Amino acid sequence: MTTFQIALTNVLVTLVCIVPGFLLCKFKKAFADHIPTISGILVYIGTPFLEFTSFASLKYEPSHLAQMGIFFAVSLVAQLSFCLLFYLIAGKRRHERETRVINIASVLGNVGFFGLPIIRALLPDEPLAVCCAVMFIVSMNIVTFTLGVYLLTGDKKHISVRAALLNPATVGLLISLPFYFFDLGSKLPDAVTSMAGNIAGMTAPLCMFVVGLRLAASDLKKVVKRPGVYLASGLKLIAFPLFCYGLVLLVPLPPALKFTLVILSATPCASHTLNFSEIYHVDPEIAANCIFVSTLLCFLTLPLMTLLPGLT
């Protein structure tokens, strides 16, 4: 199979997992009220185990560490730059509630639960690419709790450096690094490795179940009637990946890692967008709709990003 076909197949298989969540909610076997609990499991258990299994399978090499550092820096700069670029282009509309949500939705992506399994499928012989995906998750959390929350609320008091540096993604990374540096993963019992892999493997389907629950509990007529949803989806699925594509061509990274960064940037809008919109009461309806629409549309856009020249 070609890279395009592998990407298309994996995206479609992932999206199919929306259906059980949708049906369970419609038949009242699961409820939208359960979403916060499931989301908590994903964030506080799923994320660290995804990171652990990624680093535990990679043997330490100084060159790998340098490449992960460059990858982290590029992903951080890309997200910060695109947010600020949109902020400047928005002009007087930048302070409108819908525009503020679109701003962060255009950058924050479902990198961990959607993007990481896709990278594993596309680059099965590149464990470093999976570890770099973890670095993208960490950089996204830094953006979320600093510039992201400021752009959404317009108030610097909501910026939390502590949350940016101490969250499930960074804690999971700190736990995982000793296994990477000292090759502890190879010394673990098979039962432990198997359990960690099973927990990490459940995160992508569980994330899609949540999307299905949200979709079933939403008014679909409202989803399709808001132009801002399509603007945010277009920015997230097309404009931001192309922006990152132009950026990675200028940096000294192997083609596989350039490919990884572009594919991760093309993932649909992250649940962070909705979570923060609800916390600060900034148009959570459009935030939820951005997640739904971008998740459904990514089966068209994400495989196309694999065809960009210079990435393989």
C-alpha cells in the first residue's frame, strides 16, 4: 500500500469508532454527561501511557536527542507563529468571541489520540517519529496554557506557566525519559509491556467514542449553519499544515521527521478548544462544532498531506 492509502485507511478506521459512541448515546446506553469522566481517563492515564510506550521502545542515541530538540522547537514556533499571524490578520474582529475560538482551534490539534496512532501506522520502522510526536504534544500544551488561553480570553491573568510546564503530557515525558536514557524498557517483564501497550492502544478508539457521544448530543442543524466552523476547519486541516510544511523545509531534520510534523499539524481540532471555551464561557458551541466538523473532514485532507513533495 502507498503512504496515501495507509493514511486514508487508518483515518477511516479511526473515524468509524465514532459510530459506537453515537449509537450508544442515541439508544441511551451511554450519555453525554459521561464525557468528562472519559476525558479525564484519556488525559490523565492515556497520555502518559502513550508517551511511555513510545520512549520505552527507543534506544538512546545523542543524535536522536538533538533531533527531538529541533522538532520540539519547530513545532512550538509553528504554533505560536500561526496563532499570532491569525490574530494580526483578524484585525478588529480579533476580539469577537467566535474569532477568539477560531484562532486557537486553527492550531490546537488532536495530536495524541488521533495523530500518534496515524504516525505509528505510517512510519512503523521509525520509533523516533513517535517520540517526536510526544514532543509536539508537550509544545502544544505550552502554547495552550500561555498564548492560547490569552488569545481566547483576552486576559493575561489566565496564563498559567505552572500548568504549561506541569501537566499530564510533561509528567508523562518525565516518567518516560529514564526508560529512554537507560534502556529500562527492555528490562521490563512482558506482562508490564503488554499492559502498557494495551492502555496506550485504547486511547484513540476511546477518544472517537467521546466524539460520537458529543455528536449524538448536538443539534446537527446548528453545526452546518455556522460559517466560522468551516473557517476553523479549513485553517486547521489545510492552512496550518501547509504553513508547517513551508517551515520544515527550512530546518535540518530527516525527511521522516519533517513528514511527522506536517501530518501531526493536519490532525483535527483538539478537545482543549472545547474544554477552555467551556471554562471561560467563550462560545463553547462553536468550539464543539469545530471538533466535530474537522474530525469528519480530516479523512479527506490528512491523506492528501502525505502527497506533499520533499517529505519522504
